[in-house]
Amino acid sequence: MTTVTIENKARKAWMSLLAKAPPTRLKELWEVSRFSALKAELLRAPEVGAMMVQGRMGGTGAAFNLGEMTVTRCTLKLPCGTTGHSMVQGRDKQHARIAAVTDALMQTDQAADVQDEILGHLAAEAGAKAAMRAAKAAGTKVEFFTMVRGED
Amino acid sequence: MYVAVKGGERAIDAAHDWLAEERRGSPEIAELSIAQIREQLALAVNRVMAEGSLYDPDLAALAIKQARGDLIEAIFLIRAYRTTLPRFGSSLPVETNHMACTRRISATFKDAPGGQILGPTFDYTHRLLDFALMAEGLPAAAPGSGAPEGVTSPGAPPPEMPRITDFLNRDGLIQEEHPDAETPPDLTREPLEFPANRALRLQAITRGDEGFILGMAYSTQRGYGRNHPFVGELRFGTVSVEAEIPELGFSIEIGDIELTECETVNQFTGSKTEPPQFTRGYGLTFGHTERKAISMALVDRALRWEELGEDNAGVPAQDEEFVLSHSDNIQGTGFLEHIKLPHYVDFQSELELIRKLRAEAQAAMHQEAAE
């Protein structure tokens, strides 16, 4: 069962952010970061697979299988021995590898730098994208009026 | 019966080369990129993802390009690819309450709590060809309305969008949906068996052919199993998919997907002990696929006749075996299109049979004439 401690709540947040990051943007940020030359040992090479996505009947009821989505996962170890995991959306192996290294680094004392150079940008950009979409949606908000019909 | 044939390799290779050439079309016209298909033919991409039963917009766009725009052929390619992927597991059920809605409308309450958001819709367009699209140019950007409501800090889940059916639920006016801990059946793992439960039906319908599901839904509206649906709510937007990572013992969000959800409010059920209540139909589909989601909700509702104590009117939309056995366009096209492949041996036996029957009939006629 899922056990959420304060520690893995933070880890859950950064792993989620990495999973959803646009792969090209993550690679860009990684390349210009101070970590780009870092060597990590692959424990499980990036592997493409599928996750079955479930929905709920009536939105709130019992589960049913909706269909699959592609994901890529990776596990690796930093020279210091810290392991990093990733499971990211899509089929980009490089995405999964960078996400796993980033996950490992976030568990070390370099977390602040990773946050600063990679995760901070991703979070801000995801927020801006969501805000733009929400603003467009708000622009199409309507008030319907029912017309009074002629009869009494 | 199809019997294997040999030979024809050279002709087949030449046919496939020609197909590739035809796919490209005139070399004087710029070639379509996958990104162009993904961005500019997004609703075709969504349909291929929904019926291919695999959420991956790039692959769906590739399939459309390879299939020359034949969507059923593209769905076939996606289904075939899907079988090559290892299954890592199942997600937690997506929480559509937390959908970041791009569109959200209700046909039952004009003052729907949370507001009516039209989003990018064909509704209220005049369906006149827009010749401006033939000329190159960029459309005017949709205006944002300044400060959107409910936009929170990055990383925070979108605020809850209240459900129309929840308002009816509060007064006990509509039948409730209860979560349970059961693992839903998966028709991609176990062959479809009847009677199917609702979870299995919903899985089959959500990946079923849009045209077929639409036809079935329409038949209920025209009186073949009428259940008088209202679109209580239709929403489209982005939800996060969360899944447990076994190595870690907790779940993470593994991606964002776009979904369309339709909840219908239908006519009543009730008994001597229970006062009348509205009933529900449910549709949930990958991508922006509204027609499919509404159709799905109507067909779901029609197939619930037994559970809701309704009469079996003997109509197609109430017959789960009929609906589920014929909704899959890949099964359908496979069986249908195989009859164009060589059936020489099979046909030879038919030919012999008819010659024999004719000879017998003619002999009998001669005999009759002679008598």
C-alpha cells in the first residue's frame, strides 16, 4: 500500500514533475547544468512499456480499464551509491535516464543546485502553461439565459 | 476458408513500393511531418489513440501518416504496436474531479456551479467552409480573460471542479456510484465472455468504433431502447495519471493525459421501497472525443437495463453480446477484409458443388421431359 511520509512526499513531487516534463526541455536544462558530465551506473537500462490507465464508473465509482499509455522507466546508481528511479510519460529513453539521475541527485547534498538549475525551471514553466490554458478557458466561460416564452 | 498461397513476392514488393510512393503524393508538395499531424490534425490523432487504446500522440500521428489518413488502418497499426510493449502495471483510477478543464458544459443546469466553459468547440459554428484556411496565415490568438480563476501555484493539483451529478446526489435524486476494491477485468488479457460486467463493457465501448457506438446510441434516441438522456455534464481537459512504483512503495504522477468525460442523467428507476431516482450513463475516452464520449454514455445506460430492473425490449443497444462483439473495428475489419484474400481452394469446392447440383437438376428435367 502507499505510504506517504514527508520525505517521500517531496520525492513524489519531483519525480512527478520529471515524468511530465517536456523531454526536449529537460535535456536542454540538463546539458547546461553543472551535472551534465556526471556518469551514473545503469541498474536497469531505460525500458519502454505500457501502463494500463484506469477510470472510475460515473467518475467516482468502481474502476474500469480505460486504455494504456506509453511510459519509460529507468533505474541507476550514482558514484556515491545513491540510486535514482524514474517512470516518465512517452518513449524517450534519454528523458527516463535524465529523470533517474535527477532523482538520485535530489537525494544528495546537491539537491539545492538541482532544484535551482532544473526542477525550478520545469515547475515554473509547467505552471505558466497551465495558467495560460486556464486563462483561455476562462475566456470562453458563458452565461446562458433562458428566454421568456410568449405564453403566460 | 482462407488457404495459404505461395508466390507473388515480386508483385507484392512492387505494390508496396508503389504504396510508399502514393503515400508521399506529389513530390512538389511539402511532406507532412509527424509534429504537423499531431498539432494540426489533433482530433484524428485523438480518435486513433482512443480506439487504438494507447495514449501516445506522436505514435498516433505516425500511424496516421503511414496509413495515408485511413484511421482504421492507423488504429490497426497502434493495436499491433501495443502488443509489443511490456505491461509495467496499472495506474490508480484517474480522478476526473481534478481535471484541468478546457471545456465543461451542462445541458441540465444553466447556472452550473463551476461555470460553463465552452472551450475550443465546433458548437455554434455555422458549418460553412472557411476559405481563409486555404490561404496561408495564422489565426488570431484566443484572448485570455486576464486573471483566470483557480490557477494555483505550480505543482499544485488543479482545484476540484464540482460534478453536476453530485448536486443531484445530495438530494438523493440520482442513483449513486460506489467505489469498490475489485480489480477490473481486462479484455486485452482475457477473452471477452458473456455476461460481461459493467467494467468490461465500458472498456470495450471506450475502444470501440466511434461510428458503431454512435449508431447504437442514436438507435436508443430513436426509440430502440429509449432511455431519455440529458447530458448532465460534458468535460474535456487534462488529468494526471498516478501509479504506484513498486520499488519505492509510493505512487507518483507518471504523466498528463487529455480525457473527455460525459455523464448523462436518464429517466427513472424506483420500486415500492425506493422512491424514483434518476439513473446514469457514463462515457470516458482518451483525447478530445466528445461524440464518442456521449455515445458511450448512452450505450452504457442502455446496457444497464437488467441491473436497473427494466424490460428487455429486444433492441440491439440492450444486447451486450451484439454490441460488444461488433464494436471493435479491428476485429470487424480483419474479418471483413480477409474475404478479399485468396480463397481459391474454398471457392473451387463451391464451384464443384454447384456444377454437381446443376447436373443433377438438369438430368431430372430431361427425365421429366422424356416421360
